[in-house]
Amino acid sequence: MAEDSGAVRQRERGAGVPHWEPGTPILWRYRENAGPRIHIARPVTVVRDEEDLLAVWLAPGTDCVRPALADGRPVHLEPLASRYTTPRTTHRGHWFGTGVLKLARPGEPWSVWLFWEPGWRFKNWYVNLEEPLTRWSGGVDSEDHFLDLCVYPDRSWDWRDEDEFAQARRDGLLDEAAAARVREAGRAALEAVRAWGAPFADGWENWRPDPGWPVPALPEDWDAVPAPAAR
């Protein structure tokens, strides 16, 4: 297929749902919890895109968009009690530290991220509870659900951000029904960890990116409302 520089390459498969070739740059984005606006956008490179798995690589140094307080301070510096009610904007900056491999299966209300220390010493899996990914021509969108699960190489685990999850409920970002669904998703994710099936047993911690892949650029229209993927 002919393509312009930086264009998204697709191959049609199945019932017309687009799948991307390895090496394709796409966007991995998150909507605000209180509205439809995109407030996180990360250019990533497709590692694998198949019927049962999307795997992407977030390279060190990638230019990304993340939330920031309206006065320019990082969100995490705001006290928890006012963190979700203080006015916000978005900030453009680089992804620092080592890269992240992100794995997601269709319809699953979480994605699994792999982190490494410098020198490719594997650190942990991170189960990010979120809306199932919505595919569009230039990438995937979701909405974060605050609560997360950290899984270590010895198969131990712990919950993360329970305080933020509780604060989000107090601030009305999650009603009781939504919070119950998140808790249910968390229990299902924990069962997947305890069963030690995919993706934890699949050897992804030994994966390495193609050294020929460039760091994908952040497009100027990173927050554009997408047309739905073909179905």
C-alpha cells in the first residue's frame, strides 16, 4: 500500500475492522472522566495487532500530552482532596524514563503495561483498569478508572491508587454503579493474575523493540474527534 510519511498503515481483516502492521505509529489516548475531551495522548508503535491482542510500544523520549493544573503545576502536586476539582489544562512534554509495552485484548476493561529498569531489568506488570479500547483509524481511545493493580516478577501483587479511586467517587467522577463495575473488573483482573495465563505467562518481559523503529511524532490534531473504525 502506498503511504505518505507518518501516515497510518492499515490492513483490512475479518469484518472490516482495521488492523495495523507492526511498526505503524498510532495514538493511545484517554478521555477526561468528566467529559469527552481528550487529556492524555501518547504516540506509540504497533508491535502486534491481531484478533485477540493489541501490543504497542511507548518509546523513551516520546512527545506526549498529559493533564496539568491550570496554573501549570503537575497534577500530582495538588492535594488529593482538591485534585479532581481544581481547574485543569493539558501540557505537552516528553515521556521520561524507560519505555513501556502496552497490551490490550478486545473488550477487556483493562490493559497490561510492562515496565523495565535501565538495562532492561524487568520491573513489573501494571494492570490499568479502564474502559475497553475503542478503535479508530488513527489509534485507540479509553477512559481511565483510577484503580490499578501492580504485579511483580515473583507473582506477588498489590492494589494501586485506592485513595484516588475513593476521591474520584467522592467528587462524583464515578457513581455507585460505575464504581461497582470498576471493582468487578479489578476482581476479574486479579483472577487472571492468580491463574497466571495471558499475558503474564507469555514471555513479554523478554521482548525488545526493533532498533530501527523511529520515535513516533505527536500529530498537531492529537485531540481531534475521530470517525469510528469500520465494522
